[in-house]
Amino acid sequence: MADTYIPGMDFDDNARALFEYALSAGFDKKYKLVWIVKNPSEFESKYQQYKNVLFLSWDDADSDVVSKRDTFFHYLCLSKFLFMTDSYGYALGCRTDQIRVMLWHGCGFKTRLGFKPNEHNYEYMTVTGDEYARTYAKVFGLRDDQMLVTGYPRVDYIFHPYTKWQEKLNIKPAKKYVFWLPTFRNTSKPGLERHDHTKPKGETGFPVVASLDEMWSLNDLLLKKDAVMLIKLHPFQDRKMICDMSEFSNIQLIENDSLLKADIHINQVLGYADALISDYSSVSVDYLVTDRPVGFTLDDVESYGKERGFFWPDVKPHLPGKEIYGFNELYAFIRNTLEGLDPGAEKRHSICDEMQKYKDDHNSERVFKALGIEV
């Protein structure tokens, strides 16, 4: 576990959004809320005003200190509900009356690596829409009645954006913002080598934009339109594969370390995006609640499909937005969106409801209601 630990990812995503909703709704007055993280001291001070919030280290399970080990297993074994966003090994030997809920970390397009039936590994799995209820039941080896179409708690963040985000993240003020969130192709994280996939061709390290000259062309367009493109890399992405972006005036990288330091989830600033560019990442499905333009870079869709694979034999009909195969199409997409056009709107609207059923900020509330958990 230590070799693959990435700071911040143990207190993040759907689980954190659900936890913070629980606190805002007063669940801590009725329930004990226990988090298992790497370093509890990183979080305890922020939530010390809540008497029923406890942070434990996953290292306590193997601690030589008996009291730490006993406390860990006391809460693990006596808890009624266990929420997780990925790993579930610690919950495999639970009591028959415990309820394990897989919140997962995205309804996207990349298939799951290594099929393993999960019908008996957890009781429920949350998804964003009926299309994913059907697809994930097959891919994860679950029964239909185990799928909870509630929407993702982290999507609630989009409706409540972080107010001082430009100052906190050192973002250049602009009239409009285009966000680009490419999924990772290569990783430098130890233990995750099996996730390495196609390498972007060219000198930038990004899909579609092969040369620095093309990147400068985008920068000139953005400058002319008083717009900024914000590129947020995947936490697994090998940063050395990406070109130096410091010279561009209107294209900025949002570093994962910056988000972690500012204690901001990407969805807490995604609501400021006037358009989104992605590829196979689940962020595009999160963003559907805004009903704004979405573009998908697909220059490596064939090779990526062969090496990594998608949920569907042909992924393209399931992409809710504009398909982009080359630089000229990317340039046109950005230009059109900055001029108030909405390329890909018809396709997005035709499949949106199946992928993202709810378009509100009540996803966390729906998760608790589906499980019968009330204040």
C-alpha cells in the first residue's frame, strides 16, 4: 500500500463529498463517522469541532501497539455501514448485517481491468444513470438490485463552486475559461505500471496538440478572446511526459499538488468552466449537469481501445459531446464555444439523461435515503 499511496487520495472524491454533506446535515449528532486514512493528524484539526468524527490510520490494522489495533478493528467490525471508493479488501470479512457501499470514483468510458465478480464483496454500488447501472452490473459482476442510481456525491460540488479559486490557485482572471482534463496515458507511480497505455505523439505530451507551434496558436486564440484554458492532469500522469507550459500567457496547468495544498476538489472549480475538453475520463459525465459544451479528443481512440479497452465495443456513440480527432477540430471547438456556440449539443442532449439522470445538488442526500439513513 505504501508504494502506491498518492497524497490526498485517501480523503477525497465521492466519500469525502458524502462525509461533508453528512456533517452539514447534522448526521454526526446521531452517528459516529469514522475515516480510515494514511495520516489522521492531517485531518483531525479541521474537524475537531465535531465530537463524533474520528480518523484512524490504516496502518493501525498491523500496529504493534495493541490499543491502536483494537480500536481499528472495534470500529471496523461494529460499524453498520462501510463506504468505499475503490479498494474493499478491508471489508471482505464483515458481519452479515453490515452494509458495504461502493461509491466508486467515476462513471466514465474506460473498462475495468481484470474482471472479478463483486456480488458478495459489497452490497450496493452507486452510479450516475441507468446506462451505467446496466453497464456496471455486467462489468463488476453485480446484480441489478445492487445498483443505486443516485448520482455521485462529488457532483454536488459543481453547484457550489469555491469562491476565491483564482486567488487560491493563482489563476489568471479572464472572461471565459475552458477546462481540459485529459486522462493519463503514462504513469511514474510505483506499482501502477500496468495502467501505462498509449503515448501521445509529438512534443507537447498532450493528445491532438502535437507541436509547440500548435499550442502557441491556441494561446493566441485564447488571448484574443480574453479566455484562459486550464489544464488539469490526472494524478497518475507522468509529469515528465508533459512539455513546459510556463511560457504560455493564457494556458495554465492546475497542478494536483496545488489543489491538495488549497484543499480544493477539481469539481469545486469545474462549475466555472464555460466548456470542457476531455477524452475517456469520467469528469465529462460529471460536467453534464451544467449543460455546457463538451469536447472529446479521440486521436488515439483505436489504439487506446485495443490496449486499455472501453465498456462498449464502439465507444463513440456513448460520448456526450463533440468528437475531436485533430488539432484543427480542437481549435474550432474552442473558438466556437468562446463565441457562444455549442458544438455537440444535439448529441449531448440525446444521451445525457441515460448517463447523468439527476441535474441537481442532491446526490449525497439520495445516497443516504436509498440506504435508509436518516438524521
